[in-house]
Amino acid sequence: MLTINCQNVKKYNGAQLVLENVTFELHHGEKAGLVGRNGSGKSTLLRMVSKLDSPDEGLLTIRKDAKIGYLEQIPAEVANRSVYDVLALGYRDLLDCRSAMAELEVQMSGPEAAAQPELLERLLREYSELQERFEREDGYELDARIDQVANGLRIERGWYARAYSSLSGGEKTKVGLASQLLRKPDLLLLDEPTNHLDLDGVEWLEEYLIKYEGACLIVSHDRYFLDRVVTRIIELEDGESSNYHTNYTQYVKEKEERLLQEFADYQEQQKKLKKMRETIKQLMEWGKVGGNEKFFRRAASMQKALDRIEKLKRPAIDRKEAEFELKPLERSGKRVIGFEGVSKRFGDTVILDRASGMLEYGERVMLIGRNGSGKSTLLKIILEEERADEGKIALGSRVEIGYLAQQQYPKDPKQSVLAYFRQEAAMEEGEARSRLAAYLFFGADVFKPVSLLSGGEWTRLRLALLVLRKPNLLILDEPTNHMDIASREALEEALEEYPGTLLAVTHDRYLINRLSRKIWELDRGRINVHLGDFDDYKTKSKRKPESEPEPGSLTKERSPSKETLPERKKPRNQDIAELGQAKLEAEIAGLEQSLMESETRMNEIAESREPDELARMWADREAVQAKLNDLYEKWMSEFGG
């Protein structure tokens, strides 16, 4: 059953042509991903499909009587409503029915109904009809359905009574998404639905959409999400659409093959056109020299044939990407950040509970956790923007921090991109424009007010300034949020080549898989350390033993525990092997304890400024570390997978 029929749609934004030739179909039950660079017209197309706007040319039809749900389409009247009211927007009739039943219950229990049997009978009849309708439409399951979706998206019941207008932008997006999912429309339009969700919320949404019966058109730059959910990709590029009947990963391969074939066809046609033009020119010259009209006629005939040929556009093989040249001015010491026993609470709410961690030079650590788990708070404590209630935090020597906040707003929103960049970078106009061009701010774009930048453009601008400072420690809070896929890939490539240290808060699973060798999971106030990428983390999470350690306890990154190492080989002599293994692990644990005590003592000596003693302690510490490394290798060779 055809849900969307879009044929040769054209759309202008003022005098600017945004969409030129968009053609696609979407059938009932299909999930399609809408991809393209920032500014390619994705949100414009969604607005037209949602009937908030209309095309200037072409045909765009939606199945008659199809109920449309659009993530950003929350009616204006919700401003004075509670969160529960917004969640239940799709159930207004049921809520009215429930209110009418409650009113009838009051009337039936009143003295007037008791004194008049006819009135009581009429009220009972009305109540029975309403109750039958309420039950037929699963009204008694209404609150359970709302709770199910709200829980999946991490919307707490405590929010229900809050005014919708009091929520933050991210919270409004989550409530708006839940409201649309609860309505169960025939056509669901989602614009970046994963941006404000934590990993658990994203995975819940994936499972929900995979089972969703209606059609979905989803704008997303989350490549992992697209691979799991969609079965079609609609790409917008240069105002035109291309259709791929596959997921994102296969789309990338097919697009590359298609581009190479289009470029080969283009080159072949150019050769043919060049030969025809040369022949026409030669015929014209012969006609002039010999005065023979037949040469002119042949040339004119060939020119008409040339004009009738549909010229192929030159495909863009190598499009310009943002140039994130991340090069530190100097390297830091081996130990970059160390913190131990860090606690933080706001009122009665415990955010961090004796959290500990160690970051060494060159490491790339991804910090994950549920929304509200304290990730941004931990970053602010490291940056000394917040004070810890308890615990120690120490930065290593020669550490230069470059910080990209998740939410940061310019002091003067009316300031142009160029003026803002020049002010922050202390740079003259010519050099500033050259720098901005490297981050895809060309021509008139540099005079655009920063308040009109998209989320991805604003992130690119802040990264351009960050690069200039040449830090050796990057602390990034959701760096890929709102970025298009091309910019994400350019940033990933730069971070791969970056020789410094990286600590990033992110729920971008593609980014984690590409860059991470260590994950810090912040859970109930403490950090659990997991070695490997996101796929390793998920695999290990699925096979947790029944008897788990204390929730939130620190999993030592050096310890070859059952949770962090592959499944062990079983030697033939089981008893002897287990005895040797236990002895080896006890020796490892003892050395790890010595190492931690040594590092604590070194911190105290560093504060008292005793360089000779610090040097001796460091030599002892390195000797212990070397012995520990030998034991790790022995454990892996004898008992590892």
C-alpha cells in the first residue's frame, strides 16, 4: 500500500532553490532513512510530507486518511499543559471518555440519583455505553502504554505533573518523541530522534521502530541506528534524490560503485561530445574554404543532434570535507588525569560516589552512561568548573586542555560567523576567512549571524577554534551531535591521527567502535572500565555472571578478571591448572594493590615537592609495572582465550 508518492518535487526558499528533482515512493511498513549534508533540504522535505508546507512544483501525495506523526509537530496549545497531557495527546477522546465516566460516577452516588430511579437508570445506561467504548479502545491499558514508552525513553514519572514549558530543549524532544510514538500514526516522520537519548534509550527506540507497523521516514546521522532500523536510504544531494534499497553500510558501497560508473559514463560521453564538436568545426571550415553548402548542412544537422543529447552531470567524486587538523603543540607527561574517591551530590541526589579513574598519554577513552548519570558533571569537575565534595583530582605535567561543551551559546547571538571567529581567535580578516573556508564556511556564509547556524555548523565553528589552541588533551562532550555524516567521518579521521589524549562523552556507537580501546561506564556514581570498543562492551554486557560485583564498583583496567578477559581455555589437569591460576591471579592482585599505593604516595610526595624522593618512587613504580606486565602475558598465554 503506497503511503507517500513524491514525483519531481521542486522547492524554493525565497530565491534559493533547495530541492530540484526529488522523486521517491514509500509503502506501508517501510522504514526509510533520509540522509544528506547539513542544508541539503532534509527538514524541508519532512515539513512538506507532514503538510506543514507545500512544494512549488511537482507531485507530493499522502495516502488518504493516513494519520501523520511528526516529531517536531507538537501543537502550540501544549505550552500550558503538563507533560502527561502532551504524552496523551493522541488519546484525547479516551481521556474525555474517562472524565465523563468519572463525572457520571459522582452523579450516580449523589442524593438526587438515589431519590429518582429513572435518573439513576439513565445515568447507568450512559455509564455502561461509555465504559463499553472505553474498554473496547483499551482505555484501561492507557496509563500502562504511556508508562511503557516513557520508561523506554527514560522519561521519569516525576515529570508527568511538570509543565511542558518548564522542560529543557532535550527533554521536550524526548517527550515529543514519546507523544508521537504513542499516537501510532500510519506515517511517522522523525528528525534526528536519537540526539538527546542515551545508549539504552537509543537501543529501545531501535527495537520499537523495527516492530512498528506503520511507515517511517527518518532523518538521522546515526549510522549504527540506520543500519539497524531502515531498509531503504533516500539521499538528498545537490537538490536531487537518489534511492537505495538497503541499509546504510550497503548504501555507502553501492553509492561508491554508482559514482564510479557515473563518472565512467560521463567521461565516455565527454569523449563523444568532443569528437562531435571537432567534426562540426572541421565541416564548417571545409564549407568556408570550398564554398560548398553541403558541409554547412551536415554541420548544422550534427549540431542539432548534439543539442538533443541529454548531457550527463559530472559526478562529484571528491567533495570538500572539513579539515580538522588536530596537532598538539607539545606532548604532556605520561599521566594525564588521575582522580580517586570523587563524590558529588546536589541536594539529596548523589551524582558521583567515590568515582576513580586514570587517563594516560595517547589513550582514547569514551565515557558512557545514562542521561543524568553524571558524565558532564565529572567533566566539569576535571575542568575545575565544579568542585567535588570529596576526593582527589590531579592533572599531569604540561597538560593543555581543549574542551568542547555539549551546550555552549555565544555571548552575542547577532554577531556574524566571521566577527565571532576573529574575536575568539584574535586573527585578521583574510586569515580568518581562509581558516573558516577549511571548515566549510564559504562566501556569504561567514556573514550569517551565529544564532542562525544549525547545530552541526555551530559545532564545526567551535571545533575550528579548538584546533587553533593545539591542545594535547581533548575533552569532548557529544562532539558529533547534529553533525552530518560527512563531517562526522572527517572528525573521526582527524581523531584517529591525533597523537594526544582523548576523553569523549558520546552515544555515537560508530565513533566508539572506530576510536575506542577503552570505555568508562559511569553507573550509579562510579566508573566501570571496559577494554575494547562498543561491540566488545555489548558482548561482555550480555554475558555478565549471575553473581556480579557491587553496583558501580571500579573494574580495574589492569586486572585480568572474569569480566574483562576472554573465556578461558580448560587445561587437561583441571585441578592443578585452577590452583596455578588462582596463585597467579593472587600475585597479580597483590602487585596491583602495591601499584595503587605507590601512585597514592607519589601524589603526596609531588604535593610536598620532594623531587629526589619522587624520582626514587617513580623508578620503583616502573619496576612493579614491568613485573605486572610479565604476569599479564603469562596469564594470557596459559589461561587466556
